[in-house]
Amino acid sequence: MKYNNLIRLLIGLCLISGFAFAVINYNGEDYTESMMPLSQTGTGTFRYVVMGSDLLVTAANRGKFTSFEINGKSYVSSVSAPVDVALDNMYFIEYIGSNRNASFSLTGVNNWVVLSSTSLTGFIAEPETSSLEQSFTVSAQNLTANISLSAPTNYEISTSSGSGFGPSLTLTQSGGNVASTTIYVRLKSGLSEGSYNGEDITITTTGMADNTVTCSGDVRVSITPSTTSLTDFFYVTDTGPSSEQSFTVSGQDLTANISVSAPTNYEISTSSGSGFGPSLTLTQSSGSVSSTTIYVRLKSGLSEGSYNGENITISSTGKTSKTVSCSGSVGPLVLNVKVFVEGAL
């Protein structure tokens, strides 16, 4: 047998033991999908394909075979041996018996569930925001029950991008099959800062081996201002703007630049003494913004009064926005005059 150019073409269906098994054409020969344990006795040519793990073959009266191969490896001379040559997790079995006493048996764990990946890494979430999604696909055949997927404690799953996330879901089989289905995964919001590694999504169905997809990621703050408030801005009427105050901003795990927007009565700059305006942009490089000083002042031209609780907003696409609250006032000049009376004690 030649094992190049695997052609997995479903060309028919046959009913065996209550399952709807397909016939797969592989290198010009038809192989019938089968479940383990599998055995065959007698003369004739038989071709089967199984999918799973932990395969063990026992060949009785092996001298009565014309051929007995699994994925191109001969097992005619083996009384009992593990099957160690996998082909896309599939095992193509060719049995040609020349005597009615020729026989073989094959045991193993069936697994007709196919995953596009067994691990997803690099999830990055913030305490207040879930991570970006990653995905994998699930397909299956020869099922007798639906497929159940269960997410680990700190992750959630959905069959829809952007919505419907939860701890579990079900893929409904039809005729024993589940068509390729995309599963979206994200690291939850509301977690404490830290690493969340080696957590498994479990994929189960009756009569098949369990499958897992291992998830790893981290929760950390992306935008960090050095303070959350600036107070006591002041200037005398018609003498503004106020003196400057400042704070720093840094960023990590960014996919876009950081935007800093001042409230109505304040203005900001990255340069002391010049360049003040209503907004500015901090350009990220490789997902990071190094610590940058932001200068803030109360605008000139304001009427007498208080300008409290006005927020500078610091934001970046897909990240939790942060604010720095500003408070200050504009007022008259207050003179503190002391009068001395001559001769007074």
C-alpha cells in the first residue's frame, strides 16, 4: 500500500452496529469507518479506518494472512503490539486473509472529535475588561450523542464572536455528525491581576475520549496614570491661566495609541509652558507607551467660580479608560491687610 496524498472523500454510507459510517477513499482504495474494539476473521480483503488513541493489535494465526497493515506498517509477524504510526490521528487498516482461521483484533480509545488546536495562549485581560477573543474549531462524526464543552473557571466560551459567552455550550449532532464549528474563547473580566495558565476547556461526548484545549493568559492593567486627581488650581480673575500641575501616563499591551482628552475648562500638554490644548495623543510602540508627563492647567478667560470634578480621560481602543479628576477656581485678589495704630499696645 502507498500512503501519499491522503484523500478523505466521503463516497457512501453503510450501517454498522447502529452507527452511520462513511466510506473514505484513500490512495484509490475504499476504507470503511469503524469503531474499536474491531476484529475480523476469515478469508477475503477488508479495509477499515479507525480514529483514536492507545491502539493495541493482536494477530492470531498470523501465518494465514496475505497482508495485514496499519498505515503502511506490517503487523503480520506481531502477536501483540501497540500501533505507533498515526496518520492525522487516523489508522487505515488493510486485512487480506488467505485462510478461514486468519484473524485480528484491535482495541483502543475511539475519538472521532477533531480540534483545530489543543492550546490557546497569550490572552491579555484587564481587571475591568475581558480579553480579546481567540478561537478554535470542533468537528466530529460517528457520534451517538451531542458534544458538550465546558470552560474552566476563569475563561468563557461562545459560538458567536462578541456575544453569548458563558461557562458551557452544546454542539448538537445530526446523523452522528457535527460540522466544523468555531468556538470563541476569552479570559473573563472581573479577575484580579495575575496569571491564569494551564486551564482546560473540556470537550466530551458519549463513547469517545475526552478532548481538551488548554488556555493561558494574564490579567494586568494596560493604562496607568500616576494619580487620579489634581486639586487647587487657581488664578485671579483676568490673570489666567493657572500654574501647571502634572501627572504621568504609561501603557502596555496596547493595540492602538493612547488618547488624552481634557475637560472643558482645563487644557493639557506634554511640554511645560507651551503646546496646551484640549487633547493629545501618546504614540504606542510595540504595544507600549513609556512613562510620559502630562502638564495640566486651568484655562484663562474663565469667570469667577469653582471648576471642580472635571475629568481628563485617558483611553485606547479595547482597553479600560482611566480618568484624572481636576478641581480648581477663579477668584478675586484677596489682600491680607494689617493696620497698626500709633501708640496702640
